[in-house]
Amino acid sequence: LAQALSGETRLPVCLVHAALVAMAPRGFRSRSSRGALAALASAVVAACCASSLLAAGRPGVSSAGVFSVRDWRLKGEVGADSWKTSATYSLEGGHAVKIAATGVQGNVNDVGAGFDFKSPGRAPDVGVAAAFKPKTGYISYRARLSKRLDKHPAMPTVAATITDKSVALETSLKRQMNSGLTLQTSLQLPYTFKQGSIDPVLTTEASYPVAGGKFVGTMSSQGPKKTRWAAKFSQF
């Protein structure tokens, strides 16, 4: 582990963490939870291997370079009787791997893993994620294809998303004004399998730098009776 953290080995830090989670002591979790976390570790390994294979054909890029972890961040929260934790790894080439888990005391409620692949060419970016609930055995998934046209002034993005409950098409436009104001508008057309209908969602966001921070205002409209407003300020 020390060699992986110091960069003296090509072994990805994300694989080290996943292995440690999967091999945690038996007394800490139930058998179903251990199996779920072992499956999560396997998913992370598969994600890293996929990153290497997808980039193997790129000129000047070796699989070892794609395996390298440029940055990683761990996050955890503990309450009176619940907890949640996540780990995010930034890989070479702009790719990313994320694993997460939530639970109550020594039991795991759900575990999840995600992988984002950033295409170096004209092909769309790909994001996949899955979550598993050991108690019920329910598996949820999400896959998203997206592409942003950076050369266009409005930087339009076109995307398609499919989950275990719906499919959606999305388009968005982003405009940077000379005054520092940034405007972004997105339109989503989600189709829900259970309801069998399309319910468009229009979202507009405006952000402006103020006093060493950023003020962000958001309006989301899903039909005439489902309009939401929100505003927040974040310090740089």
C-alpha cells in the first residue's frame, strides 16, 4: 500500500482500496455484505481494465499510463446509527472511478461503483454506474453517452441516458458573458417505463462571481405546476 501511494509501483491505488474493503474482517459485516463488497471490488478491477483496453489503441499511450491514478479522494460520514463513505479516483486521460457504500451500524445498505470514460476523439464520453442492495438483492444501473462541442460558442452538449427505470435524451447550452456571468440551459426528455410517458424538464442556471465566491441561481420546470427555485453561495 505504501508503495502504491508513493508512486513506486504501477498498481492502481483504487485496486488497493477495493481489495482492502473486500477483505475486511468477518466480524464487521454480514455474509451478504461481504459478498456485495467483493463484487464491488471486482467491478472496480473491471473498470480499470476497460480503461486500459479502450486507450490501448491511442498513439503514444500505454496501458500502464492509463492505469496510473493522478489523484484520489476519500470521503466519509458517520452518524448516530448510520454511515456512508466514498472514494473517487482520477485516472490518466480524464477518466474516473468511484466506489461508495452506505450502511447502518455494521450492516451495509447498498454499495455502488461507477466509471467515467472521456473520449479523446469524436466518439462520445461514456459513464456507467451500478448499485446493489444486499438486503433485497435489487440492482440499479445507469449508463450515459454524452458529447460536448467545445468549438461552438454556446458549447452545446447532447446526451442520452438509460437507467433501470427510464431513458432520457438531453441537450444543453452554456454561455460565458464578458461580465463574468455564466448562463446554462438544459432540456431533458425522460421516458419512464412504469408510467409510459414523457415528462420534459427545463432547467436554467445562472452563476456570477461575488466577493471571492460564486452565487448560483437555478430554476427547474417540469410542467406548469412543478417549478422549483434554488439559490446558493459557495466560497472559493
